[in-house]
Amino acid sequence: MVEFLQLTGKQAVIDWMAANTTCPNTMVDRITPRPAADLPARIKAQTGIDDKAPVMGETFIQWVVENNFRDAAESGGGRRGDGGVGHPV
């Protein structure tokens, strides 16, 4: 975002962001297995859409956000980590 703002000459916005926001690292854990051969037909039967590239996702999903927030952030069921990929949660 900062790189985009630099390219557009928005230094005042960059300064405001540096003083008032944070952009923590995040990680999503969700497997998207190869779709079953009959999935396009099932989608078309249920929706009328002829999807040539359907994507399935497992029911489990976890979104880990770097520890940049107050303790109440976990009240919504989230987990916080101390760093990026390769760091323990």
C-alpha cells in the first residue's frame, strides 16, 4: 500500500498511516483440494452456471494475524502470532 501511495505522490496519507495504522502479517490455513470430477455438473444443476474452473475448499479455515492488537482481539475466536511464516503461534 505504501509503495502504491508513493507512486501516486500521497505523502500526507503515508505519514498518517505511519502514525495511525498497522499492517500486521497474516497467514491463512485452508486446503483447496482438487475438485471432484462431477463438481461442474453439480454446480450447473444447482445454480445454472457453467463453471469451467470450480474451486473447492475444506470446511476448516484458520486465519492467524501477527500480534499487533489488544488482548480483546482473541474474543472473536482469532489466534495471534509473534511473527510471520515459520514462527510459532
